[in-house]
Amino acid sequence: MIEHLQKLPGVGPKTAQRLALYLIERPEKDVLAFAQALVDAKRQVGLCRICFNLSVQPVCDICRNPHRDDRVICVIADPRDAIAIEKTREYRGKYHVLGGVISPMEGVGPEQLHLQELVHRASKDTVEEIIIAIGPSVEGDTTTLYVGQLLKPFVRVTRIAFGLPMGGDLEYADEVTLARALEGRRELDY
Amino acid sequence: MIEHLQKLPGVGPKTAQRLALYLIERPEKDVLAFAQALVDAKRQVGLCRICFNLSVQPVCDICRNPHRDDRVICVIADPRDAIAIEKTREYRGKYHVLGGVISPMEGVGPEQLHLQELVHRASKDTVEEIIIAIGPSVEGDTTTLYVGQLLKPFVRVTRIAFGLPMGGDLEYADEVTLARALEGRRELDY
């Protein structure tokens, strides 16, 4: 049990031991229920066949939701990014999960990402804007460039803003962030 | 000595004691030179009479530098912000230091800031753009709004971008930062 627990992200030998002792002290039915839940989740959760987000159904809740705006698709690297964006409660469009970013160092090329399906979705008449919401890094910028060139013939492509984070003091911002904040300055429109 | 050292920002009783013992163990001439440097700096450093940045001369190095672009003025709250922006090596214009932000809670109103002088500078024909580089916060946003309304009749006013910082993963961004990054998205222009 300890060997398996130790493989979890962020769990080292000491934590694994602590978790194992906790589980040993539980009633057997609790441990059985926990084990069953792991297997059930693993078996039931797959990828939405439209947006490739995690989903129990063949098509995920967001793709099926008629109140979500299907004129806008937000392209993200990872299902976790959708959770982060949903928390803002500001976005009412759909998503498309690439399943990673282009990274020659880690052997991830465009062909490993869900790009063909994205081109197919973006080329539909209903889609008016593709928002690329991929974080700023070498791999993120490469992926954004690639996706942008792929989609521009079909549709308007935008990218989320980079700059000072909320509560960010200029003094504590790193130089690249500050340079991007200056470069990305916008007309004051109020 | 310890009482005085303890008043420095970030110096608690223990650090003050450590610094004091260090100074006691130095040769007397070093301590005299240190004390003199404190007094000299305090006496010599004043505010530039054009931009209100810290300066030994009546007019600071940046204001006197003919290679700095005087068509652009970057409005900042504090001299430290100029140091941060200079480190990016991306900005070639001039500065204007407000000397704080509008904060009713701390009793700072517009009249305490170097705003009249800014209006005077911005209304000159040579000035083409005012970049407001004040961090995002309630006080920062209020100040930006105020400065913007004051200057718009004379000149183009822009504001630095807010969004994801460099290396910022969407997953770890707070909700307001992510909402601003989405709201501030821009056309992909490559």
C-alpha cells in the first residue's frame, strides 16, 4: 500500500506511511468504499468526444449545455485550466482541450494534440472567435503560434492577456512580466 | 544603536542586535564612513524638479538624458517603480512620479500627488503618449481613472496590461487575474 501511495504526486515516503496507517485504522467497509471509488472513477471518466475535457458522459456537461455560447471556443492545454476558468464565472463559451503543449524536449509534437478536431470545430460557421488561453512560456508561446496559424484562415483568433497579476506591485514583478505589461498596454477607455 | 536599527523596514529585535554587534566589531573608521554616508545621502538626494523621481541633481539623469524619448511619459506611483521598469531595458521614454496613489483610507487625496505638474507636462505639444503604470488594486485603479480623466483632453492615455505573469500557469492564477486576462485578450497578430 505504501509503495502505491508514494507514487501519488506530492506524496513522499513519510506522508505515504501516515496515509497508510490512517487507512489501516479505518473500518474495513470504508477502505472498500474508497478502493471501489478509485476503480469506478477510473472506469467511468473518459474524454468528451467534442472538446476532450474529462467527462463521465460521451459528451461533457459544458458541450451539452444549451446556455453556453457556441460562437466562442477557448483553447486550453489541460482539463485543470477549464476548472480555473470556470471559477472566474466570466466565461460563457465552450472549451477545447489540446491535451498538452508542443514540447520537442518532451517529445510532444502537434500530432499528439487534439488539433485536427479543433480545426474541424473552428471551421464551422457558428464559431466566431477562438480564444487561446495557454500560459506564457516557451512551449506555451510555440503552441499558441502553431494553433493561431492553423486557425487564422477560418476564424478570428485571440490570446489572453499577459501582464501584472492582481495585487501585483510593479516593484515585485519580474522583468519579463513588466516588459510584457508595457508592450501590451491598452488605450484607457473610460 | 539597536533602537534605531530596529526602525528599519524588515529589521526586528534579533536582526537589529546582530547588526549592532557587527558594527561594534568593525574598525572605527568604517563606522564613521558608514554614518557619514547615511547623512550625505539624506542631504544630497532630493526630488527631480521635472519628474519627482529621486535625484542628486536638481534635474535627474533620465530627464537630462537627450537619448530618452520625450514624446512618452510613464506615470508611476513610486521611485521604486522606475527602478523596476528600467531593469526591463524596454522603456526609452521619461517618467513622472506621483509620490503615491489616491487612498481615502490613508488620507491621500489627489492634491497630495504631483498631478498639476503632470498636467502641465502632458499638455506640451511634444508629448504624444502617457502610459499609466500603476499596479492593479482598488487604490491603483482609482488613481488610474483619475489621472486618465485629467489627461485625456490633452493627450493619448494608455495603461499597462494586466493578466497572467510570465511562467504563470492558468491553474495557479487567482480568479481575478484570470478574469482580467480573458477580458484583456488581444487579436493574435503573427
